Amino acid sequence: MKICIADILESTVSRFPNGLAIVMEDTSYTYKELNNRVNALAWGLIDLGIEKGTLVACLLPNGVEIIETYFATAKIGAVLIPMNPNLKPAEIERLLMHSKCKVLIIDQALHQTINVTSLSVLKQMTVIWVGNNPASINYYQLIESSPKLRVKSSFNGNDPSTILYTSGTTGNPKGVVRTHANNLWSAVSMTTYNNYLPEDMELWQLPLFGIGFFTFFLPNVISGSTVYLPKGFDPENIFQTIETYSITRMYLVPSLWRVLSNHPKVQYFNLSSLRVAMIGSAPVSLETKKAISKMFPSAEIYEFWGMTEGGLISILPKEASDRPGSIGRPLPFHEATLIDEHGMEVVTGNIGEIAIRGLAIITSYFNNQEKEYSPFTKDGWLRTGDLARRDNEGFFYLSGRKSDMIISGENKIYPSEIERVIESHPKVHEAAVFAMEDPVLGEVPVAAVVLKDGDLISEQDILDYLTLYLANYKQPKHVFFPAKLPAIAPGKIVKALLKSDFLHAITGQ
């Protein structure tokens, strides 16, 4: 069966040809205009010899170009490998060599910040530059010189569409192979669940090189709504954009919602148009939700759990008030359960590892990496590495990462539980808890706490606060106060770096 995300765009053009698809500070595109550019880019890539199965990497910031690249490669049947443009040259080279891609589409701005042309792997590749680079193939000239005719493709839903490299907070990045069907069902599931409307305009703040494109961007295309693409994260600009354009939807990670809610000028803007506030990528405290509701009184809050491999769990606003701390139940076309280390389902109320399966969930990694990680059970469940418990109604409650769990004496300690309590303190911006070796207990928790601007607090103040809410064995042995938490992506804290920083602070080495 032929199934493709580009079909979504074609369908929307037939229904809303003049509807606004993308709005930016200096330009905008209707769905018809966007599709014409996508067709032209697809024909230009075909003229370069790119065909079904060709591996095409891209290093592009958020903008219309990466959106066009997604759709154009999908129409051809090429396999797109979007990469994080913030990676260092050595990281880029490692991924390019691992993927063995034949083509790279890269933004000209990266030529100014990193000497990407020195990478030896590029000598074997076709490089397309987005910008003014006369010595190479030019992205814009490719579009301008190619026909806008519809591209006829021949592939099926089980063919690979994209390879998304995971961030790799605990090890080497894995190439997640997502098929055309996986990507389509991710979008359909979210659209079915979250009530997207043609009159919606979403203020986009997620990176487009990741799973967010399929899970949150494509539902806007299905519904014929509009996405506003800002140039970055700037609180005052966000407030002004919401007021000027009557923004109705926005997704942010918890730390950025807190930045907005703590901004001194939030009260001077009319933010009443926002009806959907989406939040995810990290555990969400009750205090953060209260701050969002105060800032956007008309908005319903949707909390999401998910991963690059697929799988979405969410809780409806009307369900959340009676189930504090729950991330919800699986979205349509998704299944989730909890299993132990042997792959057996755990008893309701007990903590187990979240396992997922469904139409949007992958069945393999690139270059058979699944043989190295063995994430799949014999029943077809994909282990996620996240720990949770489930109540009698099927609602899930996160406990933390399996790899983060601290074994202290005979006790199992889940850092996310401690983090949530610390972040409920009125002077705390965010926190992360990690394990340190201990000669008596084996491991003990250590807390890194980032304070709100201008606030001061001591280690003992934090420990006294935790005593009110947590058992003694869960108390951090040490608390330190870095200026910020090291992250490789929104919500993805690198705890190994925090541990290194803490050891340096106490030993000077």
C-alpha cells in the first residue's frame, strides 16, 4: 500500500490551497505555494540522481527549507536523515560515516561557524548548500530551475522514510529507522487525539530535525492550520507574537514554560488566545502546570510522554486534576504496558519498564543496531528504558529512567521523584539528581539545583525542604548549585557531565 507524509500535503492543498501553511517574521507560504516549492525541489533532487532508497542527510535549522526537504524526499522515496545543526564537526562526521549517506543538504550559516568543508567524508558526497555558495549546488537555484509538476512515487508504507539519530545521553547515538507508515500514523494519532482546527495557529518552538516534526508539525498540515516559525526562543517576542497573531497552540519543555511564567513582562501582554498548552520531554511538576494556567487562563494543558522510536502517552486536561503526577494513557493506535527484566508484565501498582508497540512504532534500528541493544521482546514490545507504575484505570505515572535508578543499600531511589519535590520549591528553577558511589550504601543521590534569577538558598535549606516530603533514605547526600544544567536537547540532561562537574567542585580535579 502506497502511504506517504507527502500525501498529507497534497490532500491539504486540494482542500485549503490558499490557506496559510507557514508564517515567519519576513515571509509566509500558502499550502499551494509550499507544495509547488516541494515539487520543484523533488524534481531537482531527481535530476541529481536521487531516487527511492537514496540516503540524504540534512543539517538545517528551523525554517521552511527543512520542511520542504522532508516532503520532497518523501515524494521521491529517498530516506532523509535530519541531523542536529548544533553538533560539532567530529559528531557530524561520525554520523555521516555511520549512515553512509550519499547527499548532504546544509545551511550556509554552518560554513561560517564550523569548518564543515574540511570533513573528509564530504569528498564522497553530493553537497547542496542553502545560501550563497557559488562553488557548490545551490538549494534555491535547484527549486527555481525545476518544474512544479506533481511527482509520481512508487513505494509502500513499510519502506524506510527517515532515520532519526537519538541524542545519546547515555551512550552512542542510535539510528532510528522510521517507515512512511510509522510517520503517517504518528501524525494521524495526534490529530485524532488533540483536536486540531483549520483556524489554529501554532507558535513552533520544537527542533524540526526530530520526531516532533511528525508528531506535532504534521497534524497542523492534516488539519490545514498554520505554523508560525520564530527565529529562536525569546520570551518577549513570544508574548508579542501570541498577542499579534492570536496564537492558539504552543508546545514547550517544562524549563521553558517556567522561563515564560517567571518573566517580569508577562503581565503586559494579552495572551488569552492560547487554547492549547502542550508540554513534555521531561517530568512536569504541579507548580509548573499552575504557572502555565495563571499565565494562559484560556489554555488547556496537555502533557505528553514519547520517544523518537514512537509511542505517545498523554493525559487529557479533564483527567489530570484527579490524577496528579500521571502522564496519562496511550494515544489512539498505540499500546503500552509495563514489564520486568524478563519481559513479563508487572502487577498493577508495581513499578516496571514502559514497553510500547503500535502502528507508529519502529521495528528496527539502522545497520541492525537492535542486535546490540536488544530492545525488542519476543512479543514485539519495544523497551523504552523509562520506569513507571500503572493504576487500575490504566493511567501511567513516571518513576524515572531505568539507567538513572539509584540502588542505595536495599532501597531503590528514583531521581525524578526527588527532582519533582525540589522543583516545587518557590526559589528553584530546575533540578537534576544523579548517583554517586558510596563506600557503605553503594550509591547515594546528589542534587544539582539551578535557582531562579536573583534568589539565594543554601544546601541545608533544600535538605530541610525535602525532609517535609521524602523519606530519609531518599535525601541527597550533597546539594550543589550550578548556573545551568548541561543538556544535549530540550529536556535531555547529561547527568554524566553533572557528576563530573560535582567531582571537580569537591576535589578540584
